[in-house]
Amino acid sequence: MTTGYEPLETLKPVGDDIWIVDGPHIGFYGIPFPTRMTVIRLAGGELFIHSPIALSDGLKAEVEALGRVRHLVSPNWIHYAYIADWQKAFADTLAWAAPNVGARAKKFHMDIRFDRELGDTPPPEWAEEVDQLIAHGSTAHVEVVFFHKPSRTLILTDLIENFEKSKVPFWLRAVLPLAGVMDPDGKAPVDMRMTFRRGKPALRKAVQRMIDWGPERVILAHGRWYERDGVAELKRAFRWVL
């Protein structure tokens, strides 16, 4: 099945030292989700790989040509499935996980070694170039959000999903708007929003900080990402909490 984001498994430049890579679908609750990872080349040449997708030989060669793969980042409890493959392919990497990801992977007997846990502030390894925060407030979903300062690019995972009608199966076209995740009005899916019912003040604080960063663009893991008007898109997508 095509995703509509071809070519897949190849680097696509977003700005200086930042790329996206669109990947194949992955099934989640019976829905085919297109996948997308983000690659940042840090000042010393090390690579920061956000939400790694399936690793093909061609993608491996392209990434190796950019620099040294060092940081493998799982930003939430869903996006860690391929980290083990990247660990096997690249020596001397550090796997970073959002809170509770390691416990979830262990529960499902996933052969992944997580080395560090992500927090509300960036570690020294990338603090000069990438800021971060944890979007608190949910009873189920914890996501670490990143901001690449040189390119003014915000990197989200599932806090906004934005499926395009022309790129999803016909049977999903009536369902996705009900979940609130259909372009041009993509948001957090309704089931996720419900988990923030009592924690809206904490999420509101996180969203306001994202807005204050002033992103020009917002990368999403699923669906059309925002190449411009980043702040306006954040205010629209999070109007349910602001």
C-alpha cells in the first residue's frame, strides 16, 4: 500500500541540518498509520534520530553519509518499535526514552536497551541546538516535544495527527474527522484529548511554551506536517486546551 508520501525511506531536507524521512505504514488499532522520523545533525556531526522508522539498506547508507548515528530518541510510549534495529545496525548509540517507555517495552518483551530517560530540559548532548519539554497532564499519554532552534522547527509525534483525505483508505474518510485528526483541522485524537480532561492546565502550560518558542514549521509523525505558519497551526490544533 502506498502512503502518499513517496519517495519513502529517503532523506528530505527541512532546513539546515534537519531532515525528515517518510516511512511505510504501521498498523495501530487496525488503522494504517504513515510513519515519519526526523534527523538532526548536531554541531559536532553526531546525529539525533527522532522516532526511528523501519531501517532499510538504502536509508542506512544515506544516514551514514550525514554523520555518526548517536542518539536514538523514543518520544512517547508508542514510538519505539524500530529502535532495536537501529541499535544493531549502528555501534555506540545512546537510546533515549520518554518516561515509562522502558517499562512498556519490557512488558511486551521487546529486545531494546534504553540508556537514558528524557526529561523536561535538554541534556548537555544537544542543549545548545535543541530545546525540549514534556507535555504533562494526561492519564495515559506522555510525550516529549523538541524544538530545533537553528531552523525554528518544532517536532511533535502524536499530540497532533493530520491525515489527508486523499491519502487514506476510503473506509477511513468518514471516521477520521470524528476523531478530530483529518487535515486541515488535525489535532490530538479525541481519545487522547479525553485523557487530559483533568490535566488541561499542565498541557496548556506546555503548549504555551511551544508557542513562545515561535516555530516556523511543525513536523508531525502522521499525516501532513506544517511547513509554514507554525504558531498559527499550534493555536488552531490546541484550541481545545488553550
